[in-house]
Amino acid sequence: MRLDGNAALITGAARGIGRAQAVRFAEEGADLILVDRCAAVQHSTTPGATSADLAETVRQVEALGRRAIAAVADVRDQEALDAAVARGVRELGRLDIVCATAGISSSGPADTMPAEVWQTMLDVNLTGVWKTCKAAIPHMINADQGGSIILVSSIAGLRGLVGVGHYTAAKHGVVGLMRSLAKELAPHRIRVNTVHPANTRTDMVQNPATMRTFVPGVAEPTQAQFEAAAQTMHLLPVPLLDPRDVANASLFLASDEARYITGATLPVDAGHCAR
Ligand SMILES: NC(=O)c1ccc[n+]([C@@H]2O[C@H](COP(=O)([O-])OP(=O)(O)OC[C@H]3O[C@@H](n4cnc5c(N)ncnc54)[C@H](O)[C@@H]3O)[C@@H](O)[C@H]2O)c1
């Protein structure tokens, strides 16, 4: 029960890594504020999550005996985020942990990318992270109980990846935001860190559009072809991580075990960055 009595805000909570964080945190005693857009984002190739997905995360959290306050909100919408967080804090009585996890993907060479594809990526994967922090931080400072903010970046936040210049720029930007926030919030005992997953088994990569980018020249790659290509990015013999692996790293950063860790970039990457 490493998060006993804590409350955590998670964006992108309807499925994937966000759901895994919610369930893992609930297993360790946390109550949850769960935010998701529950619809596809225009100019993203990631299939949209649904309200049923978010309801399923709530069900899994409640099955563990914890409370879940869910809100359908877009991380690009500051007012909606502020309202969701305020309601959650009112109902749960506190806010100790934030996971800014919502994100989208799309691909294309940077030099020919349509401006709206670039802008949407930056709006969701970078500015959405800042807006999430902006909604949460005043509650944490007012409570004066410290806290932990975990920003979900990517291996693309540490290295340049081909064909996703906009995603890479956004995920590097998240690291810059983390580094400034770590300094600004340290006097309040609020820690801020990033996690950097490699290929993880979620709808973001496990869809036809993304699978094609892994196997260029093949119109409909098989799962085996996709996994063989994904494997080449990792040092350890595993093509795709489980969302729970990322949730475990997030749990560590959220817990008191990481009480003197702030401003850090934690890869969960099967050795990708060491290749
Ligand atoms: N899956 C991977 O291989 C991988 C690798 C590195 C980093 N990441 C990052 O992990 C995070 C979670 O991704 P995932 O793999 O779980 O993908 P996912 O698509 O399964 O989950 C993302 C969730 O974010 C939500 N979301 C998207 N845009 C939103 C918006 N504007 N407002 C609110 N909610 C929104 C979606 O509805 C979805 O439920 C993302 O930031 C992603 O960039 C994923």
C-alpha cells in the first residue's frame, strides 16, 4: 500500500498506459481522478478511446475498493481540465500525484508535414501536459503536502526518431517543462519527473497506421512482422512492453521510495537508449 490515502490525477485514463497507472495506483491504495477525451483526435492516427473504455477503468479501480472520479475532458481545454480537477479534489479531499499521460500519434517527414498535423501534436502532447499541470499545481501548493508529478514522455523525448519529428519535438518539450517545474516546485516539496517508454502494447502502436510505419513498404504488416521490427529498437529480447511496466515505474516515482528524486528522466525502454 505504497500510496495509501493518496489521490492521483491521471489523464489519458480510458485505456493503455493511463489505465495501467490507474489500476496500479489503486492496488497501492490511491483514489483516482480519471480524465480522458473519449473520442478520436483529428489529425491523429491513433484510434479514439470511448466512454465505455473510461467506464471500464473506473470499474477496475472500484473493484479494488478505491474511489474513481471520472471526467470526459480534452487536455487542450483548460476550463474543462480545471473543472474536472476541482471536482475531483472536492470529492476526494486531496491531490498528491499527477500523471500527464494523454497523448496521440501520427507520422510523416518533418519537411512535408501539414501544419495542422504538427500543431495538433504540439497542442495535445506538449501544451496538454502543461495545461494538466496548470490545473493541478494550485491544489497541490495550497494543500502544502508535497506531491509527485509524472509526465509521460517517450524514448522520442531523449533521442531523435525518424518520421515523427513533431512527436519527438513535443516529447523533448515535455522534458524541458519537467526540468523547469522541478525547480519551481521543489520549495513546495513537489517532485517532477518524466518517464520514457519504448514500444508499448497499446492502441497507440497496435493499429494499422502505426504498424505500417514500423515495416515500410508493406501495406498490411502481420503481427509477426511488426513485432520483429519493434524488437530491433530494443536491447532486451522483448518487442513490446506491457503498459503495466510503465505503470510500475510511475508508481515508484509517485511513492515515498522516490522521495528525493526530482528532475529525472527515467527510461522504461528495454535498453533502447543504450543501443
Ligand atoms: N504505446 C507506446 O509505445 C508509447 C511509447 C512511448 C510513449 N507513449 C506515450 O504514452 C502515453 C499514453 O499512450 P498509450 O500508449 O497508452 O496510448 P493510448 O492511445 O492507448 O492511450 C492514450 C489515451 O489518451 C487519450 N487522449 C488522447 N488525446 C487526448 C486529449 N486531447 N485529451 C484527453 N485525452 C486524450 C486517448 O483517448 C487515450 O485513452 C502517450 O503520451 C504516449 O505518447 C506511448
